[in-house]
Amino acid sequence: PDVWEGTLLPQFLAQVFLVLSVGLGCLTLYRSGQKLELSREREQTKWILWGIAIGLTPLVFVRLLPRLWRLTLPVPPEVDRVFELAIPVAVTFAVVRYRFDVDIIIRRSVIYGTVTAALAAVYLLVGLLAVPWIAGRLPDYAAVLRIVALALPVLLYTPVRRWIGTWVDRSFFKTQYDYAKAFAAFQEHVRGALSQQEIASVCRAFLEEHLSLERAVVIARRGEGLVAAGALASTDAETVIDAVATCGTPRRLLAAGDSTSRPDLESSDFPGTLAREGFLVALAIMAEESCVGAILLGGKRPERRFTEEDLKLLHAVRAEAAAALERVELVQRAAKEAFVRENAAELEGLKDYLFATLGDDLRRPLTVVRWTIETLLERMGHTSSPQHFAELQAIQAASSELDRLVKNLRDLSRPGLVGGRELVRIDLLPLVHEAVTAVTPAAKSRNVRFELSVAPDLTPVSGYRDLLLEVVSNLLENATRYSPDGQAVEIAIDRKGEEDRLIVRDHGPGLAPDHGERIFDRFEQGRPSPYSTERGFGMGLFVAKSYLERMRGRIHAENHPEGGARFICILPEWREAEREAHLVSR
């Protein structure tokens, strides 16, 4: 009795702690059960919660809780024993009906039973033996010593539980303990792998070592191909991957008959391709619903079945391999894109240099040709035969066309060509007539004609007249090249909202499905024309789009519902551009 004289406060606190622990524990189980995704796990949690709540309610909430308020209820202790029977009944139901892992119950029982015995021994040793002996010599500290005797087991609880848990795992659950330690090292290794081949090799080596396998093969997808760690006897890797991925549910483990300790996982339709290779267990490596590899296992040494712990380890390895393969694939894809961008920028610079040099080199002899033709036309006038005069005019037109192409070459290497120029008012109809006149000689050779339709409510547009003429001429040339002999190139000028539109349509094969926007990229060439042998440099439409954007305009291309391609240029009206320029100047 003397031992308990100074323990009234600790007893009170212990009762409060017990009530709060049971209440919060039940609440935690309930909330955790609501978050579980599998119905089996929810049922397991429900039965465990039901057993704890029913079994401990009389003791905690009918006996201890009123006692904290100094109340006594006329309920005999035997009632507590009856209700406590609900705990083993609920646990048994969870194990038998919903396959609750009995190893968890055994492990926890062994751990906490040993912890309780150890802490009770500590308390008995300190509280019943050491404290009375010390208190007899230091009576002034008797009360403090009794409190220390009660507090010591509490302070020792966490380290003792951790130490005993490790000891129990090593002694009674050695397989799980060894697998957990080995898997932690495997995670660090596989997460540092730099290629699919390395990931496959790490997985194969780990499984062969820790599952004591006669044979293992790990296959991983790399781009459009496959890499493998381990050799296949007679079947190619792609066939094996298809057999694993297409047999049943992709994420399901495939096991041959009598190969595991879980007959419910074994399959009667185990793929013959895998059986002929000598494999007993196969598992697809999945990433975002696509098969990125496979793990293939032969028999164990000596002839033993795969246990539940083996299969758990195999699934864990599969999950780590899938994450590692996905990470490596993303890194490789990013590196490839960076390499392409870097080389594209370098190639772009080389092309700019090439076209600038080529444009300058062609411009000098072309200037001489044009000057000579103009001089001959001025001197000869109409004194020569009409045939000679027409031939000189044809040469002059061709040299003008060549000069325009050379100008495009030079413009491609000088993206800031129009910087500093002011937008001017442009009447669109006369400009279109001028472009048609320039392109007509080339169109006549194939009997291609131009049909023009003009809306009545047109307004002047803003832009740079020479550049806009270049755009229209370029579109008409393209339409002529892709039009069948004798067909018409349709030109429409209309108004939509505050903008004027110029639409050029041909009756050719139209645009490829993915070329609606790409056709305007630099050096991008469309499909060859079946009606002309001429091929451009893939720069005309790029220049046209660049010019229109500098004039605050837009262009897009599409296929006409009745066939052929249609290019639509949109230009702002002059008054709007003038007003914007005025606001900017202010």
C-alpha cells in the first residue's frame, strides 16, 4: 500500500489517457476505412473497429469515464468480460471471411505482448524493489521516486517497442525482414539507373539473387525497340511481350499450374510461348496502361514453389521498374528534343547564311541580264520583228520573276527587313490586278485562267504595298502550279467585320492532313504538284506569312469542301491602322 500512496495523480492521468486513446483510435480507424479503395480492406477495417468498439465500451466508457467524475455505476465487472468477447470474434471474422493478414495479428501480438512483459518487469524491478530500498535511505524523495518508477516504463515504451519489433522480425518473420532490407537497397539502385538496359539488368540480378531462381529474364521497351537482361532460347522478345500483355488483364500476374503457394493465382491458360521457354511466372510492366516491359521467372532452386512473400516482392519490383522506365523514357525524350532543337537552330543559321550568300551572288549577274534586256527593248523598240520583241519581253518577265525569287532568298536571311517603315493605305483591287498581270504569262502556258469576284463594300487596307504585292503574286503562282490544265484559279475579295479578306483557291489535290499550319514553316514544302514539274524552296509561304504579320494581317490555309486548297489572307482596314498608329505616336 505504501507504494501506491503517491500515485493517485498518475493513475488519474493514465485513465484519462486510456479513454482518449480508445476514442481517438476508433475515430482514426473509421476515417481511415472511409478512404480505402478496396471493398475487402474496408470490410476488414469495419470488423476490427466493431470488435474494438463493442469490446472496450463497457470498460472505458461505462466504468473508467464515470470514475473520472467520481461516479460509480452498478454494473458488475463480469459484463466487461462478456463484451470483450466481441474483439476475438470480430478479428476471427475479418481473417476468415475477408482474408485479413493473420501475420499482422501474430506479429503485433508477439511484439506488444513482449513489450508489455518487458515494461512490467521494469516497473516491478524499479517500483517494488529499487524504490523501497532507496526510499528507506532517502525518505524525503519517496514520492518523487514513485513517480519516476511510473514514468520510466512510459519513457522506455518507444525504444523498447522498436527494438523488440526488429528482434521479432529477425526471429519469426525473417523472410519479410530480409526482403524489406534488400528491397530498400534495390530501390536506391534502380532509381539511379540511366538506361532501360541498366534497369532490366538490375531487376534481373536482384530477383535471381533473392528468389534463388534458376533463370530470369527482364525485357524493357526502349523507343520502338526492346532490350533484354537474360537470354531467350528460341522466341524473340516482341513475341514474348505480346504474349504477356495480351493474356488476361495486363496487370495480372501469370503463373503456371502448381508453381506458387496461391492456387487461386495460377492460370490454366498460361501462354504456351512462355511455357516452351521454361518460364513459370510472368508479370507485365505497365506504365499508363501501356506495356513497357515484362518480368519472366523460371523455377526456384531447389524445386520450390513461389510463396506469398515472393509474389509480394515481385509486384514491388515491378512497380519500381515501371516508375524507373517511365522516368528514363521522359529523360531520353527530353534529351532528344533538346538535341533536335539545338541542331535545328544550327541548321537554321547555316541556311540563313547559305541563302544570304546565294542571293547576293545571284543578284549581281541577274542585274546585268535585266539591264541588258531593258536596254535592248529601248533601242529596238518596235523596229524589230514582233516575234523578236515578244521574245525579249518574255526574257524580261522571266528575269523579273527570277529577281523576285532572289529577293525572297535575301529576305529569308533578314527577318527585320521592314523595321521602321510606316504602314500606308492600299487599294486591294488594283494591287490584285497587278499581281494577276505579272503571273498571267506563266499561267497561259497551261491554259490556267483567273476568275475574280469582288464584294461591293470594300475599304482600303493598311500595309506595305510592295510586300503585299509579293504575297498576292506568291499565292497566285502557287495556285497556278497546283491547278490542272484548263482550270481556273478563283480569287475573291470580300469584307468580314472590320477586315478585308483575300481568298485564293485552286482545284488541285489540296493540302496534306497535317499541313494546314506546317505549310507556313520555313523551308517546309507541300506535296508535289501532279500538274507541274516545278518545285519551290519551301520559303514562299513562310515569307508571305511573315510579311502579313508585319502588316498586322493573318493568313491560314485549308482544304475546300469541293476540292483543292484555299488560302485566306486577312488585312485590317486603313482607318483602324491609322488610328492605332496615331495612338502609338501619342
